[in-house]
Amino acid sequence: MQEKYNFSPVAIEIADKALKDVEKYFNEIDQIKEYNQIKVLKAMQDEKLSDSHFTYSTGYGYGDIGRDTLDRVYARVFNCEDALVRPHIVSGTHAITIALFGNLRPNDTLLSITGKPYDTLLQVIGIEGSEMGSLKDYGVNYRQIDLLPNGNINLKEVERVLKEDSTIRMIAIQRSTGYAWRPSLQINDIEEAIKLIKSINKDIICFVDNCYGEFIDIKEPTDVGADIIAGSLIKNIGGGIAPTGGYVAGKKEFVEKAAFRLTAPGIGRECGSTFGVIRQMFQGLFLAPHITAEALKSAIFASRLLELAGFEVSPKYNEKRSDIIQAVKFNDKDKLIKFIKGIQKGSPVDSFVDCEPWDMPGYTDQVIMAAGAFIQGSSIELSADAPIRPPYIAYIQGGLTLEHAKVGILKGLSNILE
């Protein structure tokens, strides 16, 4: 590594120490990986997956047996009634949007109990931006309850608000940290919150943004009472193979309404050609438990390495996780940009390019992104991004292999040390 990449000798020394410190935590990750691999394998076997399902439909896509089988496999993996998995869902934000718009109506209230949502959802809800086409524009109200200082859900405040506001139709829970300096929510935290909500009003829809969280635990939010969840196939569950797409899963009623929002009322899931990507979506799902484990190991390594280098990290290497994201606080704009550029230099694709902060659609601050990926924007591949705002936090995610992640992360640190 030193010979090929000319890393800082100090960075190499720190990396050796970091690897020794994190090695004992990898065994638990491997056990979770094995459990989830068996779960995915059994779901495919139970649905009698065959090469005849690797279809290439066109036009309306009527009778696409591969598409319909993939939905059923996902429903088994998530232990729920139904799932909608489509290449037409362009991102995690899009998947979340169809779940929200499909199930909320004018004068309903959406209540976020994990504070301010991820940046790209702010215009969807109508908190920021022109409001054109947002939930607010359609007469849907929004309220939020901030997390407690320790990162836990404020259950007392949740109970108080639910008892006073009868317009609340849906509770939104963001499992991952997003662009926030907080711990990701554990499955048992989500379970506790859902139990409280349902004890007050069983008809409230509990929605979980599951992006970056799939296969981190042996349970998913749908195992602990979530009515509907959504995520992206270019994150964990696509396994680095799915070229695009997203999913919505949960109770049949709510998934069907999301399908009507994706296409049109009365059409729903019955249409939508799949352009020959179904095989990759199946294969990506099959690889996802292993790839997610590699990404998780990469995050733990990054956490310990950068902590030893003197930076504040969240979570720490020995803390329990519920997503693949590693946050690092640089408190310095130049150091942040140098680190992100280093990640790009360590990428297999576009390693020769300098990434720069720019105005991205859906974001209110300029964002710098290192994404030298085989699939554009894939954050299960090693990537790092940061809004250009104090305290200048980088969010690292992904890593198809730990071996590659080491190179990219060390290149980022070496850039700063130089």
C-alpha cells in the first residue's frame, strides 16, 4: 500500500493500531451477516426463483413474472405482507416520497419524531423551497419532535402531542443519522416508540425511512411493528449490483397506495417494464448481507483510524450501530475538503478527478461528494459527502470490500496530514 499509494507514514502507523483495535468487533458482524444471508436465501427458495424470472419486459410490462416475484421475495425478507420494488424509483428520497404522498391526505398531519428530516426531504414536505408540489402544497400539515440530547426519541413528548392532536395520520421515523450528529436509531428504540404510538392510536401509520439500515441487524423495522418502510437499491439492499431502483414494503394497504402514487390510480403495480435489470436486482439482494457487512467493517475502521488521528467521530468504533454511516467532525473547511478529495483519489472509478463543492438538487447548502463508483451515486460503494457548513462534518458510507475502503480512507487522512 505504501509503495503503490505513497501514504503518509503516520497514517500507516495509525492504521495498524486501528486494525488491531477493531478486529474483535468483526466477529459479531459476521454472525449477523450469516443470519441475514440465510434469510435471503430461504426467501428466494420459497418463491422458487428460476432463471425464467430474469425477464426483459418492455412497454407496459404486463405479466412481468420476474418483477412480481421480486416483490414477493422482498416481502419475505422484510417479514411483511407486501413489497413494491421498482427500477422506476430513482432514489431513496423518491421511495419515501411515494410512501408519504400515497398515504397522506389534505388536512392530515405528518409528525416526525426524530427531528428534522434528511436534507432532500425538506422540499418534499414543504419545510424549505418553493413548496410547489410538496406535501404542504397539497394541504398536509407537518410537525416534528426533536430527539433528546442523548439521541433518544422523546417518548414523553410523543405521547403528549399524540393525545392533543387528532389530525396526526402518520409518524415518520428516520433510522439513519442523515446529515445529523447523532446515533442511528437501534431496532429496539424503534420498537419501543411504535408500541407507545399504537397504544395511543392503533390507526396511526408508522413509517420508517430505512435507508442505510438494511441487514445491519437480524431484525428490520417491519419485524417490530412498522406499517411501511422505504429505501434505495443503490444503498445496502442492492448489494452494489442493482443499477438503480428503490423499494417500499409493509402492510398491503399502504404499499398498494404507494404503488398508485408511483404510476396512477387503478394501474399501480400492474404496469412498469423492467428493462432487463431484474437479474441484477435479485443478485444484488443475494449479495447484500455480505456487502453490507463489508461496509460496516469499513465504517468501524474509519471511526477508529480518524479518532486516533485526533478527530471527533460518531459513532465510536466500539458503539452499536444501526446504519453504515460514519460521521467525522473536522471543524475546518479545508481539512474537510482535503479528506473528501482523498476518498475520490482512492476510488476505482474517476480517481483522477478533483471533486468540488457544488449546488446539488434538493440540498440547501453546497455539497461536496466523493463518489468514484461503478454505479452513479451508489453509497454502498465507498463514498463520502458533506454539506459545506460548520462544524464541517464528513459522512462516510459504503465499501464493497474492506480492502478497498482502507485505501480510500487512508488516502483521505494522508491528504490532511500532508
